[in-house]
Amino acid sequence: MFAVRFRHLAVAALLGGAALATATAAPASADGTDTVYSTTPVKTWAVTGGQIYAMARVGNNIVIGGTFTALKPPTGPSVPRDRIAMIDASTGAPVATWNPGASAPVRALVTDGATVWAGGSFTTIGGVAKSDLAALSASTGAVLPGFAANGNGEVRSLLLANGRIYAGGLFTTVNAVQRVRLFAANPVTGVLDNAWKPTASWAVNGMVPVPGTPNIALGGEFSTVTGQARKYLASVNALTGAVQPWAPPADCDNPSNPCIVRSIAASSTLVYAAVGGVGGRASAYDTTTGVRKWSQYGDGDVQVVALSGNTVYAGGHYDPLFGQLAGANLTRTELAAIDATTGRVLPFAPDMHGGTGVWAILPDTDGLRIGGLFSPVAGDATIKNFALFRPVVAPLVTAQLQIG
């Protein structure tokens, strides 16, 4: 088995039961330990007129995409931004020189540091006619005219890998050529890869490389992939598109409220899924066998998962119940942290409420960034649809207490 080189810079699954330590838990730092974040958000710019669906980092800035129409400082007037913006990673202020604007929602973002690829349901971006997918200069926001891949339906997930850009969503053609909800293309020209043509019976909401394998895991609302039965999760070869035997069981099969997968993340041993449906949940599946290793349930959908170190961050619109501790529900409101191996819910528990909840999570060494449609956070109604939790500089080292 060979490994394909991947760069995955979008966001995406899970949770766990019992457990407890001293402080908050979070993403990986340079020495391999997990970063500890404060549960008190930084006062920064708010996002108004809509929500955030996607985030990606470009150097000292963050690109955000969604349905929003403005950004607002803690005091002072709003600044117009139509569905895509670049903000300063430290202050949250919009970068004045980067303002392409999109005609409709931006649902997915990925970057290599020089180019930002944006996917969604727009017909124009940066004043240029582009259907659902575009490449933008990371330094200026200008549309790069050489990239020409135009779909006929929404793009919901993007992945840069092995010299290709992969896309998933609701489209059925790209550049008038049949590509049913999945395609791969040259990231510079947009020319389709004719060797990679899997299909999905319905929406592909997430795609992620599986480390140490040549495969890409898919999550969405489909029931078949290239004609083979796969309920909401599947795996395909990154070079040929061939469907792999990996076939995890659906978390539920309720026709009126199915357990669709909204987002995924992966390590070399587990694939994590953000699951909707009855109650909503986060689940982990063995990357080889597809066996479900654990699930944690909420009183609302889990909408996004992001893996960092040995911590999974799960966001959604559950409120106030999520996870289990000695058979009882824990209080978690729209955001939780979970031990990626054991599935135990960690004590990180910021106070978030409102709207449709969390849709985007971007963990980094300088902060945990959360996007969606929510307010207030920690009781502050001026923190709206975007929240930044900084690392704890000197977490206390004390004996840990295991509960449950």
C-alpha cells in the first residue's frame, strides 16, 4: 500500500463519554501535547447579516466564507463584506485590500498559501462570472482567470491533494461534462481529471484524506457511491476514484430524519463523523474495518468536526445536552471537545447559544476559531457568529481525576 501526499486545509467529527481532568483540552502544540484553550472568548469583530460556513488560514490572516454581509467591530460601524472575507488572525479586523465578494453563499474554502479556492452556490465572485467554484489570489483577492472549472450545482467540500483539487457537493456537471457530485481537477487550470470519476447518489458534504493510505473518506447524504451501497460514509482511491470496501454502518436509518453526515475528519486509525438525524451525534469508525468504535449523542445535530492532536472538536446546535457521564447527560452548548482515541468528553465547555449553532472550527496554536450562526457567547451578545478562544499560557499541572 502506498501513501498519497495530502494537503487538507478545510474544516471538519465527534465526541465521547465520561472523563475529567483539570482544565480545558484542545489541539496539538509543537511538542506533541494538546493545546489548552480558555473558555472565555476574546473580544473581536462580529460577523453579521448571516453565518460562517468555512474558514481557512493564510499566514497571519483567516479567510471566512458563508452567508454574512458585514463585519462589525466591538464599537463603531459595520464594514460590508459579501459572503467571503479575510480577517486579521490577531484582531479579527477585515483586511481592507481583500474583498472579492460573492453573489451567493460560500460553503467551502481551501488554500495552499498562495491561492484560495472557494466553493459554494454563487454565480459571480470578485465581479467575475464563476459558477460555484473559483480560485482567488491569497494576497489580493482577485479572481485568477486561468482556473476554469464551472459546475451546475453547489460545492460543499474541497480538498487539495496529490496535485489535484477535489470537490464534492450537489453538482452533476462541470464544464458541461458529467461529474455527479464529485470531481477532481488541475488546481491551476481547472481541467478535469478524467481518471477520477466516482459518483454519489446525493450530496457530498465532506472529504478528507485517510493518513497512511491512498484513500479519501467521503461523508454526506448519499446512499450509493459509483453504484455501490454506502450509507452516508464511503472511501475512494485518491488516484483512480475506485470505491473501497470500507463501509461503516449508518448511525440510524430513519427515513423521516436520517443520520446524514455533515462533516468528517480522520486520523490513521479512526474516521470521525458529525452526524445529524435523531438527536444528532459524533461517531468514530475504524479506518480499516469500518466498525464503529464509539458515539456520543446530543439533543441537536452535530454539524462539524475538527481533529487536532488527540482532541476532536464537535460543533452543532445541541443545547444544553451532549455526551454521557456515568449515564447522565453533560451540559455542552453547541461546542465540545472529545478525546479522539477513547471518545470521552473533555471538560472544555464554553458557553455558546443561539441560531443554528456552530458550522466551522479552525484549531491552531494561536487560538481556536469558531464560526456559525450563534450569539451570545459567555453571555456577551456582541460576540456574534465568530468566536476566538486563545490558548491558556500556563495551564496548571495537577493530578487528574477520572470519573465514570
